[in-house]
Amino acid sequence: MALDCESLRSEFPQLEGGLVYLDNAASTLKPRRVVEAMKSFTYRSYANVHRGIHRLSREASRAYEEAHERVARLVGGSWDEVVFLRNTTEAMQTAAMLLAANKLIGPGDEVLVTEADHHSTLLPWLAAARMTGAKLKLLPVGPDGVPLWSRLPEYLSEKTRVVAFGHVSNVTGAVAPVEEVAREAHKMEAIVVLDAAQSVPHMPVDFKKLGVDLAAFSGHKMMGPTGIGVLWGRRDLLQELEPHMGGGGTVSRVKLEAGEVKVEWAEPPWRFEAGTPPIIEAVGLAEAADMLREVGPDRVAMHEAELVGRLMKALEPLAGEGLLRYAGPSEPERRHGIVSFTLKGMSPEEVGLLLDRRGIAVRTGLHCAHILHDRISMPGGSVRASFYLYNCPSEAEALAAALHEAAERAKRRSSQP
Amino acid sequence: MARLILVTTQAFESCRDKPQYRLLVELSEARRGEELEIVGEDVVLGFDTLLEILEDEGFDYEILDRDDLLGTYRVLARKRG
């Protein structure tokens, strides 16, 4: 059964005024039930977790632990494979620092990312490579900005320790062949790390089935609150790793023996959640994960595919005339939920500003993917429209109509003497 | 004296600090009677779009300089009221 976007919209008060919100790749709007869950927990059950014997602390601890379970149900695996951190960036940074601190990357090793990756993937692995004396390699992209996965074997070697990449590009919307990449990388015994920020909210994702070892995603991009993200890790790998960040909650016992500090780390995921964690946010994220599972990630995926197809169909005349250029594949079926582009004769920011005046919110700029934009000859950035479950076909049409108007304006401008 | 706002390619200092964004913030925060001198380039923000924004946001304006060929402009805007 197709997703009923009209009825879902009523869950999102921000849409009541007719806003066309197409900036979902940056952050999604929050449904009432997520806000209500956080509010109710805050007013009735909030206390610090794992540290108190009192009733409130027990209630809060139970809710916090259950949140791991509820999020795990969305992405496969068990609750103890879900580590709550601040966001995708921090989760990816944690993955990089964990592997570096545990000497799973060392001098002369290689870490592979792609030219299409978000800075949240590129920069943590660059830092880890610099810190350990490893070499960072980048799989190039083709003219459409999609990594040349067919060349992957050339970039892998027995020196490759890590392969990190995005599941769905935050610029082109292109979907990576994760299972194949993981298979090839594992042949070299490399650890596979997935940036799932743009996939978990939008399609069915099972990290175990995909064959990845570590993965990162954010709560705020899937209807949850800001301030919470997830580092998912294979249980046996997490068990092997010592945390790079110590603190409250990470240990089962600390002793002084013969003048030396001995540390017994807590079991995963607790050893990786240093200090007081994002407790209220975890409750909100769990509620968002439940809602997403109830709606059905497969239905969300189909719905977004329809919206992308509809938008790109309506933009065909502009693309055909050379007035609009896509960042990424020109075939809608090769991208997921995201359509980025430039208009001839108008800066991306001006396009964004004109759309805003029509009540349409999009993102403009380089989308934290500078190398990708340089590679596809869009050094000034692009305009990005990104859909979610509460967007309806009429919104794709409204965007197309506004872009036709903007293109006309640019055309008029260029024809003036 | 009018406050100077640059809407030029040179005004990009980082990917976060967009001149178009800064212009919108300055316009929204301007007080009645306050004057802003806007120096811009079409490649960053089209002249026609700028004038529309000024009208919609409640500014009177005077075009101090406009070069269609170079696509540059200088506009003095005054918040009404």
C-alpha cells in the first residue's frame, strides 16, 4: 500500500502553514509523537541513568536501555551494537579514533574513502591516517559525481585497513553497492565503515545483511531530536575495542594495583558512551525509530522514488535546454530522495532565495562535499532538494514550477543588452 | 553613514558565511530609517532580485551605480518608517 503523505503531514505542526520543506537531507521536521515522548519522559521519568538506586533513576535507565533496543530493531542487530553519540559526525569520528587508538591502523597502512564523501567521512579518516602514519586514498568519481565502484579492486590492496564511504550521497543521491564493496574489502581483511546518514531514514537498512562492520547515522535526519546519533558496530568488533574516550559509565571497575591504575572496561555499548549520555534525546530517537518502522522504510523508499521521478520529469524541459544541470545521475532510478542541480546564469544561493520567497525550503552551497563539487565542475555549489515521508507530489510540482520561473528570470537577464 | 554590505564573490569567506545570507540577516535586523549601502554582483545575487527583495522587505532605495555589462551594482537602501 502506498504511503499516505497527506495524513502523515498532520503529525508535523511546522507544515500547517503550507511550507514546502525540501531540506530533509540537512534535517527533518519533528512529529508530535516524538516531541510528546520527550516531554512526557522529561516531566515524569527523567533522572540520570545507571547511577542511582532511586525509582526515577531506574525508570530513566530502563527507558534509555530500551531506546537502544528500539533503534536496533530499525537497523538490524542487537541492542548492544547501538552506541549513542552526538550525531553522524561524532560517530564517524569515534569509529576513526577507535581504530587508530586500538592500532588497527598503523604506519604504511591504507584507508580508502571516495571523492564523493561528506566531510564527516573524509575528515575523520584523514585525521586517523595522519595520526597513525597511514595513507588516505580516494576512489575517484565519474563525471556524474558517482564513485567509480568498478575501479575499486585497483584501490584495494593487502595494505587497506579501512574502507569508509557513504551509503547514499548527500549531494547526488546515488546509492552505493554496499554489499559488493563490503565483500571486496573483506577479501583484504579491511574494516568496512558506512556513513548511513542519508539511508537509514529513507530506506530499509540492515547493517548485518549489508555486511558492514561499523556504521553511523543521526537522529535529527530521521524525525528524531538533534544531539543524538548512532555508531552501530558488529558486536564482536566492539568487544575487541578499548574506548579512546574514558569517563563515567565506561568502566566496570578501576583499581590501583602496585601503584598502577588497572581498568576493566564495561561491556559494549556502555564503554563507548562516556559521561552522562543524551537520555531525553534517546527516548525521542527511539520514538522516531518506532514511527519509521510503523510507516515502513520500504514504503518511504518507494514514496521518495516517486517524488524524485516526478520532479525530474517536470524538469526535463529545463535540463533539455541546458538551463539546468544535475549534480549526479540524470536517471531518477539511480538516485534516492535527493535532487541537486544548478541553474544557468544564477547562483545556487539566489535560486534558494527565490524558492524561499515561494515558501519552498531547499539547501544551497557545497553541502560539506567540496571535492565532489570541484570534480563535477560545480565549484560554486548546487541547489539541493531532498524529500521525506511527509512531502507530497504537489510539492515536487510546486518546486518544478518555481524553478521554471527562476530559469525564465535568468534567461531574461542574459538576453538583456 | 550607511552600513556597507558586500554581495560579491570576494565576500565569500567560507562555505558557511554566504553574502546572500548576511544580506538577508542585515535587512531583517535593520531599524527604521537605517541606511545600508549594498555593493553587489549579478553572479552572486541578480540586480532584479535584489530590488524585489528591498521592496518586499520595506526599503526605499536609490541606485547609485549599475553596470549591466559588468553585472555590478551599488544601491543605497533605507528602511521605511
